[in-house]
Amino acid sequence: MLRTEGVRHLFGNPGSTELPLIDALAGPAGEGLEYVLALQEATAVAMADGYAQATGRPAFLNLHTSAGLGNAIGNLTNAVANGSPLVVTAGQQDWRHIVNDPLLSGDLVGLARPVSKWVHEVRSLDELGTVMRRAFHDAVSPPVGPVFVSLPMSTLDAEGDVEVPPASTIDRRTVAASLDELATLLTESPIGSVAIVAGDEVSASGAVGELVTLAETLGAPVYGAALHSTGVFPPAHPLYAGMLPPAAGAIHASLASYQRVFAIGAHTFMVYPYTPGPVLPETVELIHLCPDPARLARFFPTKLGLVGDPKATLAALLPIVSSRVDASAVAEAVNTARARRSAEIDQLEEAALSRYSSSPMDPMAAGHALIRGVPPNTVVVDEAITTGFYVRGFHHWTEPGRYYFCKGGGLGWGMPAALGVSLGRDREPVLCVVGDGSAMYSPQALWTAAHEQLPVVFAVVNNRQYLILKGYLRGMARDSAKADRFVAMDIDNPPVDYVGLARSMGVDAMLVEKAGDVGDAVGAALASGRPHLLELPIAAP
């Protein structure tokens, strides 16, 4: 059944209740299936998450009963937020003595329910094929996300003829209705008075090209949704207006000058942490396209909400819109935007280069040096937190599927996700920029990188603290921030030796202390085709 679903890799950390599955993989039945071993379940989840995002297909994840599922919960919350299609399994204890509450038994479906679209515990060998096929179907049905199946050891160890239902072909690319009304709303206002906000559903559906064409047809600026986790619009494009900041007042100010906003995706106006004030101006009319009907008008009143796949809908919308616009006026607006965007990029480049002499490294210089040190369109996985703003800003990809970020907020996603992304892209080189605090949540990923010999470069930007938390406290004007005294927010006594940590797990590593040396170091590491870690000490702003 796994092979008919196109599964090539199984991610996990096995235990006693999963041994029948592991044993089967060692025999003829396991041909063509590779078990990717993680040393801890949270690492396995994030690897599967990165793989699913890179391939657009469900990733298969195998966890060890209640204890392993517990370890996995943190990164499963991230998978839910990222909308990653995962088929998550865990071995349940043998039902023949489950009444005696044996070691490692537990309410697996109850534990998994808050981080799953649906949960099920297999009750017999006969239903195994149907349940697993259903899991793969549901993982990719909107809203896309993880599903969970509990597999009792007594079922895994049973023998008998099992009917595996044939794979189904399901076309989920529905075109939204009311396209004529949508086209009217987008074109009847003056050029520049309509903005587009793009969420991760744009990239997930493969609609980046269609969105670029729509923006160019309308002359409309495009904002990335607040904290979007994938590349939704080419960053250097003249109509790109940047990512909406995740603050109510800042979003309000960004959109106040528009008459209408066309939002594409589920949660395009994310605010974190809490900031007061209305997110959308009262004068702005919201138009909303989303493949999940439950998300329409969920947070804000909507003038027109449409259910549909972004790629299919935008493709059908474009001919209608094209016939209703003044092409010459739009071209003039785009040319004006091109000059403005080019000037913005030049100013950022100059600002970054002016900070190269700082020691420890300035975060902006570090982010700039890393991105400029690798070939254009290098795949970047970003969990750099305080440095991540610069990583995102300087990564001017032109091919979709080149940027990944975790909007779930749980640390420990980036390093293992980079491994999954590389595997999902046929072992393509990946640059993973990760903060020091994030790195300590899943350092086991280093061992798997070495074991699989994946060409991933981990750049640990190290300020020896949880700087983002200090920033939040300062923003809240707390007493501890006024006194510059913070409890449990420093990682400097003792300091972590990331170079030594990486080498202990079989990964080449080096310390790079000057921004001017970063480009050569990261370029050489990426070109080697082997996993590397670079530790970059950075200053706190």
C-alpha cells in the first residue's frame, strides 16, 4: 500500500511495539522503501514535515507508542500550523494483554487528537488497508495536515490475506464560483487601490506563476502573509511589497491606503504576540479565496469569500481580468514600482555591507553574507529567529520551492526539516540557518545528516541567548527589561560548543567569526556535497 502511494522514505525512531514493521522492511516486502532513522521522535516529525512540504505529497511517519508520540507532539503542532500532509503512525501495545495496562500502553488516539485532522486505532487486520488508504487521502484534503493511526502490535504481528484497496485518483483543484464578480471587484477600482496578500496556499497549490501574472495584469502590489512559511511571491519582483509584519497596528498601517484587499490563503493576517487595535482598516473591503471553506469570514467580515484551489482559480480568473484593464496604465504603474523596488534592494545591500566590520558579527551582515555566499536559488530552510528577518529579506529566489520557514512557533523544526527538504528534492543541497536556541532542541538531526550523508549546511547564528524573548519583554515595558535583567534567557554559562557538538556526531564543522569570511566558508561547505556546520557568533542589537 505504501508503494502504491508513492512512498519512498519512512521517517521514525523504532521501538518494541513497531518491531513487526521494522522486520518486514528488512525482507522482500521492504524493497524500495528506506527507513530514515532519527535519534528522537521530534526530529523524525520535522524531517517528515520538510519532506512533505518539498514534495507536496504525504510523508509517512512511524513513532514509538505513547512515549514517542509524546516526544513528537511539539513538532506535530508545527506541522498543523504549516499545513503539512503527514500520515503519522505509532505502535500500540499488544491487545492480548492491554487490559493489564502494560508498559508503554496508553490512549494514543486521545494524545494525538489535538494535533491531527482525524485519529483511528486499527481494530483488525482486515481494516488495515482501508484505514491506511483513507489516511493518505485525508492528509492532502483541505485543510491539509497530519492524520494519526494507532497500530496495535498484535495487528502488526498478525498473518493473513489483507485486501489493499486500489489507489484512487482525486482531482481537488476546484475552481471557485463567482469569478465574474471577483474580476469586477479587482478591476473596477483605480490601479494601485487593490492589494493582494498571499498565504502559503499559493505555493502549496503551485500558483506562484499565476499570482505573478495576476499582479502584473492588475498592477497590484503583493504582500506576503504575516509569517508565511514558504515562498509565495518572488522577493525581487517590482510589485512585491514585503511580508506583512505580525502586529495589528503595522498590518493596519500597511493596508490603510487600499480600497480592497484580495487575500489568498487561510490565515493571512497573523498577529503574534498580542498587540492592540484593529488589524484591518474599516475602509478596506476584504475579498478572500481559500481551499478550506471553514476559514472564510472566520476572522474578519468578507465582501466576497470564495472556496477554491488557488492555482486553478487564478488560472480561470486571468482571462476575465485581462479583458477589463487598461494595459498601458498598468505597465506605467509596474515600471514605477520597478524603480522603487530596485532602489530598496540597493539600499539594503549597502546597509548590510556597511556592517561587515562589526565583531561579533552584526545579524544583518551575517544573514547577508550567508545568502550571498551560495548560488542563486539555493534552497534555504530558515529557523534563525532574530536573524531570520534578514535571511528572508536577502534570499531573492526566482524559482518556487526555495524557501521554508516554520510558522508554528515551536523551536527545533529547522535542522531536521532541512534534511527532509533535501531528501524530498532528491538530495539537493540545502542551507539551514538556525538560531542557537533552536539548534539545541533537535541537535540529533546532525547524526542523521551524517548517517545519510545529506548535503545540508547548518549555519548556527549564535548570540548565546533567547533574544526574541528579551525583545518581547522590552516591548511590553516590563521591569526586568527596564533593568536589563532577564531570567532564564541566556545560554552562556556554560556556552555551547556547536563545532564540537557537530564533530561528535560525524559532521564537519568550523567557527567563522568575521562576516567577510562567511561567504567563502558557506560556499565551500555547500559545494562539498557533505553535511557541514558553521558556527557564527553574532552580536545582540
